[in-house]
Amino acid sequence: MAKGGNVRVTITLECTSCAQDSVDKKSPGISRYTTQKNRRNTPLRLELKKFCAHCYKHTIHGEIKK
């Protein structure tokens, strides 16, 4: 029987340019996405280019700690 470890984890991606401008991390002006990643294949923090509704352009969204 296969080992029953939970390999896929839910992560949150946050806009890096909006996060630098804001002092409060929980402000409503920060673009955030949720997705899943495989912990074994991608052990490092994930960075994807996504659309930021606050900046109105495509920016790099990085994985944040929950």
C-alpha cells in the first residue's frame, strides 16, 4: 500500500509590488490568489506572473507564509 502523506498543499500568492507599497499586510489593496503545489516537486517558494487588479497590470506574485 502507498504511503498516505499529504503531498499537495494550498498556498497563497501575493502581489510583490503592492506588498512593498503597503505598510499593513492585511489591507484590501493587495492582490492575492490561492492555488496548490506539490511539496515534493517544488520545495522552494513559488513565484508566478499573475494579473493584479490593484495595479491593473501583470506582476510577479510570490508565495507567502500563512
